[in-house]
Amino acid sequence: MSRSLEALDPQIRRFIEDVCREGARLRGGRALDWPERRLIAAQARTPWREGGPRMLATRDYRLPSPHGEFGLRVLYPQVMEAQPSPALVYFHGGGWCMFGLDTHDRLLREYADASRRAVVAIDYSLAPEHPYPAALDQAVIALDWLHEHGADAGIDARRVALGGDSAGANLAVAAALRLRLAGQLARISALVLNYGAWTPVLSAVARQTLGTSEDMLSGAEMDEFWTAYIGPEAERTVTPLSAPLHADLHDLPPALLLWGDRDVLAEQNAAMAQRLEQAGVQVSSHVYPGAPHSFIEAMSVSDQARDAIARGAEWIRRHTPIFSSQGLPA
């Protein structure tokens, strides 16, 4: 067993070993294009998204954008504390290049069930076919649609949290920043940010100790994702909206940041938590020992992944309260 795997939480290591082994089997040593990589990544994760809570219903929508149509899915848990329901709007990870609603289906259902709120998942267009700012533009279009039509979908658009993992956490903060520029930040009540990708800059220490080819996410893979998203000169062409660690973060809503100490992005998540606090944002953060990037995907076998989901759900409930007819917390 490699030293990288030995350092992982044993429950999470089971997930990592299985996904990597199955991915290698499906690749068969071939060089793959992006569509093939997406298919294999999804297939390798299929057993790990099975099970979990059943939803009362789901609804799928297609929304127009300058970058083409994109999908939006609303998941309604068996128990909702109010109708219309406050909601978590969630952006999946995958380096802006991979994954989608199906790879994240169980996580979305877990959040809906634990928070007792609807979850709105955005199936944004992927890079490199649709580079920045396509995904961010579609994120804002989805939020505008929810603001105008949420009641028709059973959503209380006055109480919305934004969340995401990895590249999705980046999109959640960038979308909040775009709403702030438009004077509409009051529409967002909270942020749930799981091991976000905040800047293309990785330290040599992070690359050498947590971002090797044996790790769940390598420094080289992150370089490739950033290049696909914002171009070949990623470190020199970042903007506050493509790499929010470099943004002015004042006035953002309360933010929960969760990451593992075995993640190549751990340093920048610690830096992002500090930057948010310095900007006067209410911040709560938790670091999981022995957890790599993407550890929440191991929710079917990992106590730490389930704890992260529970923390996120509690944060959502706290910041999207249900009010009685008298305007008081129910």
C-alpha cells in the first residue's frame, strides 16, 4: 500500500481504492478524451451512489442560456418543514469538466433528507467545451429563474442557501459575488462549501505531500482542470469571479467550510476561511483528519462523510429558518 493511502481514514480509503481500481480497469491504459473520461468517472462511482434516502418527488427543468440549454433538478424530501420550502441550491464538483446530477444524486438526496428542505441541483455546461464564464453565467441564470418562478416549483426563494463541492464550491461563491454586484445578495442566506477550489496557485509543499499521482486529486490534475476552465495561463489570468480567493469577500452570507487534511486543496481552504473571516463574514469551518479530496462521496461507508453532510444540513436549517404565520421562528 502506498504511503498516501496509508495516511487516509480507513473507511474513506475503502472508497478511494475501489474507485481508483475500477477507473483504471475501465481505462485499460488508453488515452481518453473528455467525454470518455466523464463516462468512466461516472461508471466507477455507480455503486457508491446507490441507496440512501428516497425522495417524495423530483422535477427536471431545462433553462436557456447564451451557452446553450442546461439542466436544473429539484428534489423534494419525504419530510419538508414548510411548503413552499426553503432550498439548498447545489453545484456539483468535478473540476468544471466532469460529473453531473447523476454522480451527485445520492449526496443531493442526503442533503434534502437531512435538511428537510428542497434541493435545487444545477447541471451546468462543462469545460473545456464550455469554458469560463459559461458555468457561472448559468448559475446566475438558475438563481434568477428560481427568484422569479420558485413558487411554481414549491420553493421559497426568500430563503436560499448556496452550496457545492470543489469546483462547485467555487461556483457557489462566484455566484454570490455576481449577485452582490447586482445588488441582490440579500437573496442568499448561507453558503455550504465543501473542499473548494479557490485559486490555481498550489504551493510546492501541497504538490509534493498531498498532490502526487498516488493521491485522490493530484496537483497535475488541478492544473489541467484550471487550464480547461480559464485557459493555459491560469495563474496569470485569474479574476475574482474565476478564483474567489482573490476576490473582495465583504458582505457574503454566513459560510460553512469543510475539508480534509489529506487534500491538495487543504491550504487554500484554510486561506479562504481566513480571508472570509477577515472580510467580516460569519465563518464556521471543520477539518477532517485523514480525509482526502472528494471524501464526502464515501458517505455510504464513512462516518466523517456523514458528519460533513449533517453539519451542512444543520447550517442550512439554521440559516433558512421556517417562520410561523406571525413571522416568528416556528
